[in-house]
Amino acid sequence: MDTAETLVSFLSERRTEMGLAQTEVARLAKITPSYLSRIEHDERGGLSAEVLAALCGALGLSPEEHGRALELAAPVEARAA
């Protein structure tokens, strides 16, 4: 089993740690709850910069955490370089 951190796991874990429901984070990020569910179940391709920024804002991530989310959102090839 791959235990490498992914953007999906990073965002989902932060939401859970904060005790926030998907519906609340979706409302704050101005996306639908079903869209957030698809993101958290990795049923989507990459996220747009706007949606990622909205999710980071809704989760109240620190600048360091936001940077980590951006790093995880980068294509694998770019991270390996």
C-alpha cells in the first residue's frame, strides 16, 4: 500500500483535523458539496489554481501548508526534477 502523501489526503486530513464537515468547507470555498466529495475521493483530475486556493482559504491553512498543497498539486514529473 502506498503511504505517500497526496493532495487529496492532505486536504481531507486537514478538514478532518479541524472538525469541519464537507458541506461547511464546500460552502466556504464556494463549491458544491458533491464536487468536494469527488475531490476527496480522487474522482477528479487536477484542481484549478482557483479551486485549490479557495479550499486552502476555507481550511484556514497557514502559508506553509498552502505551499505544501501547491507542491502536492504539481505534476509528479515536476516534483521529481
